[in-house]
Amino acid sequence: MRQPQQDFIEITIMFFLINLMEILFTHKTMKQLNIKQILMIAALIILSGCNQEVNEDYMIKKENFGEQDGKEVFLISLVNNEGNVVKLTNYGATVVWLEVPDKNGEKDNITFGYETLEAYLNGDPYFGSVVGRYANRIADGKFTLDGKEYNLAINNPPNTLHGGPGGWHSRVWDTEIIENNDEVPIIRFSYLSPDMEEGYPGEVRAEVQYSWTDDNELIIEYKCTSDKKTVLNITNHAYFNLKGAGNGDILGHELMIAASKFTPVDENLIPTGELKPVEGTPFDFTSPHIIGERIDDDYDQLKLGRGYDHNFVLDNKTEPDAMVYEPESGRLIEMTTDQPGVQFYCGNFLDGLEKGHGGMVYAYRGGLCLETQHYPDSPNQPDFPSTVLEPGKPFESRTVYKFSVK
Ligand code: GLA
């Protein structure tokens, strides 16, 4: 990231260097230097120190990605000091591209995305997008708050899914790029969701901040406030395939989730209300297991979910909360969150028809999601942690996906 003050520092250093050369060429000893020359040498030493602290190679590029709802849509590229790239768009506050090396240093994009805004508008709505106001399902698209029933848009009959058809994944968010010297830049997307949007009460101001660090951490911070009592559950729906997006399925990936319980579902993928221990079931990922190892077991929850598509009740005791490792590439994700749950979804509804970056086909079970969240259908489940958002009490949350190799 080039800063104007960096140019100034470099020009100043050049000036001092020229003077220093003059001193050296005239073979002056320390005693013969005048006060001006001594000060110059001291300033040179200090300035070269300052210059090293500036992020030399970090780059941000903001390009036009089209227009939607009368607003400009951007494609923002972040290149960290390691040369690894994350691309974001304010359409849906979406992660478009995430490029990290494998164990041999070969870089590849490991998340699902499209090359054009048009493809986003016509394609799968949840590739890398932020989902809200309510991530995952609310039974029959209804809930009651303070004695009043609210009816939501039904887009996954008989339920509402991911905030409804016009959820936050489909909105154009406002974009701010926040650059502070020596700190990793922040991309802040904000959206003002009107009262009764998709049937939800309250005007909600949502903010999602992304940062992409030199340690290959994608940090996502959420902040939401409402002017009326409402319900809220916000997450990011990125699909990962550590072999590279479009390179087959994720059944050979190894997964750990630090969750001793999960929330079993009914035939409509609505939690039954039980918090079921994972021990002795194919849902026990407390130690690492290959995803494909037990996916076809004769186990009712795997049948109901068509595979894994469940909320895991995080123990929230150790870090990371989840880990994904792919042996061929050596790529690793360590995921840490402050949320009480994570939806582990392994792409059971992907039909192999979607083509993303470079025409790559995103196969059935070709990507996995770790959607950090509150539990699905919490507004109708009094024993689940509350998802009620009260005016004056902002919701704040943070999830980190750290990428490395082993
Ligand atoms: C979530 C759900 C899945 C599916 C996907 C989107 O992860 O749990 O059932 O709806 O979103 O396709």
C-alpha cells in the first residue's frame, strides 16, 4: 500500500544520502563534520527506521463491478505483503476470491465466486455472501415477539431461509476503505435495512468489516443496531475447497469442530430443540475426521440433512473452534469465532451446474461452509441462546479464518 508520506520519506532519504556521499567522498573524519552534517546522519538513521514500518507491498485496488439498484458495485482487491489476494464486493458484502499457496507455494483460489456482477445476480445467491437478517431457517417463516406475530417471506418452503429472497446477500452495501498507517486496512460495508424488510421489525444498521492480514487471516467483524426490538443472526456463507475451488469435492478434507453437541433437525431442516451429544455419532468431529468417512452411515440425521448440514454447538473453550485440512495441497483453515454455533454445510444442495471463476464447475459437495452463527430457528426455540436484538444494545461479533499449510 503506497502512502503519500512514504513518498515524502523516500525523497527525504535520497536528499540525505546525497549529502552523506559528499561527506564520505571528501574523507572527513567525525571530528571534521559540522553540526548540520551530524544532524543529517542522525535523521537518515531515524527515517530509514520509520520507512521499514510502513506496509511496503500491501495493495488495495477498487474497481467498478457494475451497477445494481441505482448504486455502484465495486470489486475490491486486497493483496497482502505475502502477495496473497482476497477480493470482495459490496454486492452482498461478498468474498469473491481468496488466493493462498499450497505446501509447494502454488497459489490458487479456494472459495466459490463469479467473475461478473451479472453472474452473481443470476447464480447461486450465497457464494461468499453475508447472510442476514436471519442466517439459516425460521420455521414456517413465523415468529412471535412481545405477543405480536411476524410473517416472513417464505423462500425455502415451508420456511424462510437466510433472511428471505431479498436478504442482505442481495443488497448493495455502502463501502468504506479505512487505511491507517502500519495497520492492516479495513473494508467496511454498511447497510441500512428498513423497518419490516422481508417481514422483520425494526430499522437495522448492519456493518461488516473485513481485513486481510499478512498472516493470511481473513477477519470478519459484524456490528448491528436496531431502533426496535427484533431478531438477528448474521454470518458469511463462503464455500471452501482447499484443493482449489472447482477441483472436485471436499470429501477427502479433514475436519475438526470443537463441539460436543449439535442441534438435530426434522425433515424440513428445522432443529427439534434437542442439544444432542456428538459422542458415538458421525457428528463427532471433536478430533479430526475425514468428511467422507461417515457421511453415508445409516444415521437418521445424515439422511435428513442429505449429509452434513447441521448447527454444531460450539464448546467455545479452546481456539481454534474448527479446523479444515486437505492433505494433497497441505492447506489448512483454522476458524475462530465468538458465536455459539457453526453451521457445517458440505454442499449437499449443489447440483454441479454452477460455473464460477474461469468456468470452473462447482460440483455436488464441491465446497464446505463453516457459517458461524446463533442456532437456526432460535426465535421459535425458547431454550436456545437468544437472538433478540434490543435498541441501544448493539450486536457485535468476530470470526477469523486463518489460512496456512502443514
Ligand atoms: C445453508 C443451509 C443449507 C442450504 C445452504 C444454501 O448452509 O443450511 O441447507 O440452504 O445454506 O444453499
